[in-house]
Amino acid sequence: MPDSALWRLERFLSELDAWADREHPSDDLRILVTAWIVGRQDDPYRGVRREPHFENLWYGVVPESNDESGRVVTCSYWIVESEHLVRCNSFATLGLPL
């Protein structure tokens, strides 16, 4: 699993901006998601699961992103262990249950 060095993040900010353009989240929600992104540098495996049938594709819900309508922010990303790299695939707002 991960060592103590920070993981290099790629495409997270561009995908965050694309999600914000589509979904128009509140400023508070955008700040919450941005803080979650920063946490991926320490441990990209925390709170997510590997997608079956896709090698190295991970997926999870951004904690505390549930809004009053029962929707949560999700993110999928690729982990390239040999390069210590985490490459964002996309953000989406999805209804519960997942």
C-alpha cells in the first residue's frame, strides 16, 4: 500500500472545474470537495474502492457531500502505483442509493 511520500495528483482541478460548470455546486460544497482532493495526496486508497473489471480504477463518495435532496458527490480516478500518480477520471453528483 502507500508509503509516506505524497502522491502526485493529475487532472483533479480540471475535472473539478468541469463538474462545477455542469452542476453549479455551492461554494461550501466546492471547498469540501477541494479539501477531499488534497487528502488524495496522502492516501488515495482511503474511503474508496476499486472498480471491478477495471485495473487500477478507484471510486468513492466525497464524505459529507450529501445534500438535502439525497445526492452525493462522487469521484473516480486511476492509481498508477509505479509512478506514484493519481489521475482523476471524473466527478459526478449522483442520487442515493449508489
